[in-house]
Amino acid sequence: MSKDNMSLAQKIRYSKKSFVFFHTWAVTRNLLQQAIDEGKSMDLDVCVDDLGNPYLGHSQEYHEQSEEPYFNSIPLWEAVELISKANIIVMIDCKHYDAWPIIEEVITIIGPNRCLVCAYVSEFKFDYSRKEGESDFVTEWSPIEKLRLLKSKFPSVTTTPCAKWLPSDLLISDKYKELLQNIRQTLKDNRADTVCLGVPDETISDKWLRYFLKETIIPHVVIDKADTANLSELFIGETDYLRKASNSSYLISR
């Protein structure tokens, strides 16, 4: 396969070098321009309002339940245009189950081999670690089939199913062997490239990285909360600090 046609996940595996994405809720012009100037990456939370109009951010449901103010992001299509003309890659997070047609447009403009698309998937919605009274934002959840169909339409896009409320001791207890097997099989069946388990990042070890990597699935790690010095196996990281994010130039095909 030509490197030009490889997905981000394939290029990361080929390079044998872990990659750390920049994560943010607010995409300002200054922040996006800094990410472009430094050759890093950008995180786009894609949502739609009640009329189907797209924007960058979380759902109305999220803000109503959490009482968090709306984020100060630039218009979605302005961000997409700037990224499409730049030399960086993007993590696209689906924040509303009606946003998938918009995400397809974003992928078409930027290019599938520069996009990682993630979403909370209904098959990975658990109750093990959900706290009493903790909100569930229904609009965030989509069936994993959405990511599988996206992969069928854009073979070089990278897909990341995300889980919520798995056991906090999932990776440090022997009692979840069957649960882990089921998760990994579901990922394989739906051609997932990576996975975000949503467990405490300090519990992720080389053993569990290898467990998924042997099926060509790259686990995600929030590096701000984990001691990655103890990890020698490949992973995809996320950080809230642009200075900690990886340079994406070696993953870009021009």
C-alpha cells in the first residue's frame, strides 16, 4: 500500500512511534493558528443544534445538564478551511448522533488520511463505574456501526470507538477477562483502528497495550494523567497542553 493511502493509524504503526494529539474544547483562531504554525494537531468537537446547524462544541443537552457555559470556538467551517490548507492532522469528536453527515463533509474537505474520528458508542456504554447522579448525555451516543460505515466509505480514515463507565480496575483485576475479550472482538468486527477505554490511565500497562496491538488496535492514553515513561509499547496519546502534543509533519502526505 502506498504511504499516501495509509490511515493515520497505519502510519503510526508503520513509524513504530507513539503519537500525542492535542485536545481542546475551545478552538480559538489564535490557538488554531499556533497549532498550525507549530505543526501539531487540532481537536474538533462537531455538534449540531436543534435545527441541524453545525458548530464546534458540545450539545445543548450537555450544557443544560452540566451548567457549563458554551465554549468560545470559531465557526466550524472556518476551522475546517484553515486546517485543510495547513499541514496538520485532526481529531474529530462526534458530539451529537445527528452530526455524522457533517463529519463526512469535514473528512471530504480535509482528507480522510488526515482524520481520526472518535465517538462514544452505545455498545461500550457501561454502568460499572458510573457515580450516583452522574449525568448521561444521550445525544453523545452513537451505534458503533456509524464508525464502521464511515470506515467503509473512507477506507483511509482512522476510527476510534470510545467507552464510558467501564470498571476502574478493568486492567488490574483478573475478573474481567471475558469483558475485555468481548470489547476487543467488537472492535475487530467493526474494523476499529484505535480504542479509548476511558479507564484510569495510570492502570494502562505494556501488557494491555500489547493485548490490543496484536489485533492492530492502538489504545488511547491521556498522557497528562499517566506516567508514559513506563510504557514502551505503541499508543495514541491526548494532552490538554499544545507544547506536549506531537509534531504531525511525518504523518502528512502531500
